[in-house]
Amino acid sequence: VSLTAVGLPASASAATPATTERSVTDVVPAPVSAKADPKGEFKLTPFTVISADRGAGQVADYLRGLLRPATGYPLPVVTRPAGLPAISLQLGHDSRIGTEGYELKVARTGVSLRANTADGLFEGVQSLRQLLPSAIDAKRVQHRTWTVAGGTILDYPRFGERGAMLDVARHFFRPDQVKLYVDQIAQYKINTLHLHLADDQGWRIEIKSWPKLATVGGKTAVDGDPGGYYTQAQYRDIVAYAASRHITVIPEIDMPGHTNAAQSTYAELNCDGKAVPVRTDTEVGYSSLCISSPITYRFVDDVVRELAAITPGQYLHIGGDEAHATPPADYLTFEQKVQPIVARYGKKVTGWHEIAKSDLPVSAIPQYWDFGGDNESVAAAAARGNKILMSPANYAYLDMKYNPETPLGQDWAALVEVKDGYGWDPASLVTGVGENQVAGVEAPLWTETIRTSDDIEYMAFPRLPGIAEIGWSPKSTHNWDAYRARLAKQSPRWVTQGIDFYRSPQVDWK
Ligand code: TNX
């Protein structure tokens, strides 16, 4: 690998000529280092094999599943290539690339992908896909040649967490819709899916000790649209599917506000013992659990216990945003009682940045969403050693409209065109929260106005790849002109994949 390319602006490395229209220098998110070799193209043929080290079998099977439908080739997974041309997946020890990095070498004689972990191999496979023609994503056999662009990539992420959030509470999305989104985001090296499972308008996860949360509280959605919920078995299946795409699920139960669905279902969750009316409008900040009632903490204990038992990831998200109906002192009381419950069931706390006002354990990750609001408490948490997840509403919220005419979405934080969504740096957003205090980035998609998978795609594409690049790529590669040229080349893939994206006039789409 040429380390001279490390840190070069993408615009400089993109000047390397290539014989195919694709190049290792075009990958999104931009790699740490990429050096094209126009003479080093590899051709997939009916004789190509996928060779996999012990421990690489799952990624090898996944790669085979990606390549077989369009090529129609057998692409057997073997442990020894025995002289056949191969894509070889190797596990080793390379101190340069960490737990998610990889080195990819494409030559005439074969493709070698090396990483320290299966996660790293998986991310390398996402780069490899982009070196093949976009027709590789077709569902049926295409009769054509399959050339992998030649060269070398050495790559690893800037931040450990690159997330997407889907609000399944305002509108419900079926498991198959969540899985579709998982596949769409995985190709940009997103490694975390935050599911917003409960809000004022609906409760979406079965809790066996409070069964009506799902069966009654799950019936509703914004504007009287149909609701729904995941059984625990369905949730586990979503979690397992995400894990097969090397994505960790973080479930959120928002509290002490955003709780109307629970409090309209169970009267005992209200201080006066009376169930509140169901609400399907989109107001925020009016609901609050009863902070002084012991029943509240039995409820939280039951929910957290059941959710922790079906969530293999380390973190549970306890919300904490916009608790305008909870007096500040009560908010702190609530956080002091609830955060230890999460710890008791073996999990760590993440929550919206308002939780930074409480006395957080150092493992807790506040998620910054405002702009200019609670910066002092967030910076103070960072100074105490907490890492901060960055999802500023005015840049990273996928539910913001692109422009005033965008038929979906909201505009309370900003209008966010593609260039705006790409135009920020997580390590210089909040004074006192620098590179080493940033856990990563997240692109939340709130769904007050989002009802279908097409709606999700229209808001997430093309902005989600920009957030993914901000989270993965070295800051030195950050360059709008270079990015928009690389992004344009992604569009044929989205067409083949059936992604209904927004054709922003800021990008010269292919
Ligand atoms: C604010 S941002 C909310 C959500 C809304 C969103 C709509 C945050 C932590 N809370 O309840 O869905 O705005 O953009």
C-alpha cells in the first residue's frame, strides 16, 4: 500500500486515471488511502472462488449472496483456493486498521481483503461492491463482463459509531421494512441502528409484564394512521438480521416525556391514577411519567429488564429529550433512579443530550441534537470523560426538508440540502467536545410525515451517505466538490437497488 496517499484530499487522488468508469478513489465513504491501478483489474468468471479464513465464513457467505444473483456464477466458498482465481478474505493482525478497518488489493490475479475482525472484512466488502458495475445489484442474471476496478485501499474509520435512527413510533415500519433499511445503510458502513420504539403516538415493542403497551398502546400512530408493534421474537429477528450486516441495534424507550402512549394505556402510570386520552397529533413536550410514584419505577424496571434480555448490544437509549412537562428537579430525580436500573440489567446508558444535566456514569453517551441549546452541560460531560454522539438537527436530521418545496419532512431546525448535510465537522460543533470526545455520528429519521419505505429512501438518500462519510472518512478527505462527484456515481446503484432517492440539483447525477 502506498502510504504517500494517506491524508491526500480526495480531489487529488481522484485525478488518478482508470480504465473503467469506477475507481478505488471513488468509494463512499472516502477511504483513508486509495491508489488506483488501471492495469490491475480483476474479472469475475464462472471459475472464481471465494476463499475464506476460519472466522471469515459469515462474511464470505454474505459476499456470495451479493454477487450470485446478477452474475449467476457459482462462486463457491472454499478454505483453500487451490490455484483458482479467488476473492480471498483473510483475518490477521494489522496494527494500522483497528477493529473495523481493512486492506483491499485488487490485481489481475485476484482480490485479497484482509482485516483484523469479521467487522473489518464486512466493511471491506462494502468497498469491493462499489468497484463492480452497478448492475451487480440486479436481482436477475445479467449477461456481461464483471470487472473489479484495480488498485489498493487501506482504510479504517475516524469514529467508532456511525449510526442511523428510525422512528418507528410516530409511524410503524414492519420488520421487512426495517431490514430493507438495514441493507441500504450497511453499504455506507453504518454500524449502529437506533430504533425509537416508544413515543406519545405509539408503543412498538412487546413487554410481557405490561402486555397492553403493545396490544393497546401500539394500535395508534400519527394522524390516526395504522399502528403496529414488534413481538419480542420479531425484535430479536431484526436484531439478528442487523448483526448479520454487522450493525448493532440500540433500542430507545423515551422517558420521562414522550410517554403518552403508555400513559393512555395504563392509568396507574399517571399521578392522578386516570388514563390520559390517546394522542395522535405531533405536539411534543406535554407528557411526563409520574416522578413521585413507585409504580413508575416498577414499570421502568420491567421494561428495561425485558428489553435488556433481548438486546445483545451494550447500550440502551432512555430518551430524556424535551421533557418540558417534567420540572427540572423531578427530571434529575428520575434520571438518578432510572440510570442505575439500566446498569442493574447489564447495560450502559445512552440518551438525548438533556441527560448530560444529570450525574452520568462515565460510560454514558449523551446524543447531541440541538444547536446552541445545552452546550455547557454537554461540554461538562465531555470534560468528565463521557463521549458524545453527534446528531445536530440542522445538519444530520433526515426528516428536515431539502428545500421549501420538499413534500415530506419538517423545517423547524433548518432546510438541509445535500451540501448542508455534508458541511459540518463533528469535532468542532460544540466547544469543549473535540475529536477525542466524539463517539461518532448519527442520522436520525423522525417519521411524523414519513409513512412508507419510499418516503424513508427519499429523505435518507442522498443525505445518509454524507453523514456516513463524515463519521468514517479522515477529515483531510472532506471536500464538497470531490464528494459530489463521487456521490453522483452512486446513483446508478440506487436505481438498480430500487432506492427512490431525491435528485438534488446540487449533484450531476449519472
Ligand atoms: C424533536 S430532536 C424531537 C422529536 C421530533 C423531532 C422532529 C428530539 C430529540 N426530539 O420528538 O420527532 O424533533 O424533527
